[in-house]
Amino acid sequence: MSTTTPVPRGEKSAAFEYLTTRKDEFVGWARKFSLFPYPFVTACCAMEFMSVSSTLYDTDRFGAALPRFTPRQSDLLMVVGTVSHKQAPILRKVYEQMCEPKWVIAFGVCATSGGFYQNYAALPGIDKIIPVDLYIPGCPPRPEMVIDGIMKLQDRIANQRHPIINQDF
Amino acid sequence: MGGNLLDRVQASLGGQALATDMVHGILVLQIAPESLVTLVSHLRQQHGFDLFLDVTAVDWPQRQPRFDVVYHFYSTRDFVRVRVKTRVDEADPTVDTLVPLYGSARYMERECHEMYGIRFRGNDDLRPLLLYEGFVGHPLRKDYPKQKEQPLVPYRNVQP
């Protein structure tokens, strides 16, 4: 049997007092599980967004559950649905209001490329006006595809550089 | 009952309609643009067409005159519809407004104006409704290029 004596309450044992890791890995790990999505929802893909964020598919499991309805408190912009030229200035302003670090998902084929709207009204893909990190095609995309996309984005966040806590801060 | 009413409407028009027809149970009246307001107020006051459903236009690029302006009215008393069509030319696509008869014509004439460039004489508010300020042209005309865009936000330089 073990010969170690039990540690009295309030005193420290020698085991697991600290661990070492890379800073980027640690910050990336923290960030990838605390995505606060801002749903910029304009069209029928909203139904699929509701499905994927509510009980059955439950993006809460990936730490991307709590939608913030102000861009200032969110770090993941989900553009769900068709964006028209008339709406483009609004989307641009929402994106510019978000604080760094921020990521953008184009949810559905309309946000990705305009889809079948190739006409005077529709913006042919939101990447014409804002940078996009991840495209989820589909009309609408299956919830599994959205979850796959979120996980791919999490992988990317975990592996990217996080230039905080440096000589300036 | 609906059929009788449409017969009565047809009979009471006199010489105002250039042509009348029944299409899928809807009375279709082809009229000259000058007689639009008198005919519509006649329909409203004498026959109870109290609901203004829509005004739109049809573009016939090869035809003279080029545009059909198409109105739909509905009688909430007799549950029947009537369609009124009139033709205007590209050089002067003007018809009289129906705002004094139907207040809801304000919005629908705005939409018809921005999409087809039909001018409604007497409607003092023909600002863009679905389009935006600065949009050039009329997108539902057949000669508007299908993929012509007029973006409000300058596009980024996207590398392929």
C-alpha cells in the first residue's frame, strides 16, 4: 500500500502544483472554447442556425453557445443568409465594431458566394467586403457541417499565433 | 354571383375599355392610359372594388409601346378580382397616380417606379423603396444587364 501520509487540509502537496505549456497553445486552448458568436442572420439559413444552436445539435458542447447580440461583445461573426447590396454597409459596420481577435464564418452558400442570386440585388459573397475565415456551403448546410466547420475553426484558433502577453503587455 | 358581377361590370363600361377578356375567371380590361382614373373610380364606386392589390409592369422590348402597366383590384364584398392593363411608351412612361383613390398605391407605385421606371403623375413620393439612393437604372427592365452590380461598399482585393 501507499506509504505517503495524507496531506493536512490547507497545506500543499508536491503533485500537480504547476504545469508547463507553450503560451500560444494555452491562449489558443482558452480562446477556442470561448467563442461568442454574433449571428448576423438575414435569411432562411436562420432555421438551420436555430437547429444547430439549440438542444439537438447543441453548439454549447463546443463552447460556442452563447450568442451575443452586440458585435462589441462577440468574437465570431456568423453571417447566416443572403446579404444584399443595401445591407452591405451594415455588415461592414458590424464587422468593424468587433474587437480583436475576431473570426468570420460564412454560413450557407449565399453568404459564401451569393448562391443562385446573381443579380442586381445580392452581394456575391461576403468576402467581397470583409475577410472570411471559414466557408460552410450548403443551402442550407446540415447541422453536422456547421459543427464540422466550428471544429475546424477551433483547430485553426488552437494552432495560430496569439500575440498577447508580450513586452508591450 | 361573381360571374354576374363581372358581366355587369363589362356591360357598364361603355366605350372606355379597348378590349375585355376573361382569363381564369378574372375580368381583364385593356384601356388607354388617359381613361385610367375615371375607369378605376367607376370600378371602385359602382362595383365595390375596394382593395388595391398591386401595380406592376411588363416590359416588351420589341413592342411599341413598350410597357404594360398592370393593376389588380379586389372586391371584398363580392370576392372577385379585376385586372386593368394599360400601355405606355418608353419615351414617356407616365400614368396618373391612384393615390387619391387608394392610399396603399403610394408604396406600390414607388416599387413599380424604381423597378420599371414608370412615372406616376401626382405621386409626390417616388423615392426608392427596395433599392437605395444612387442606384442607376431600372433592374427589372429587360435591358438591364443581368449581373450588373452597383455595390455600396467598395470591394476588397481578394486574392484567388
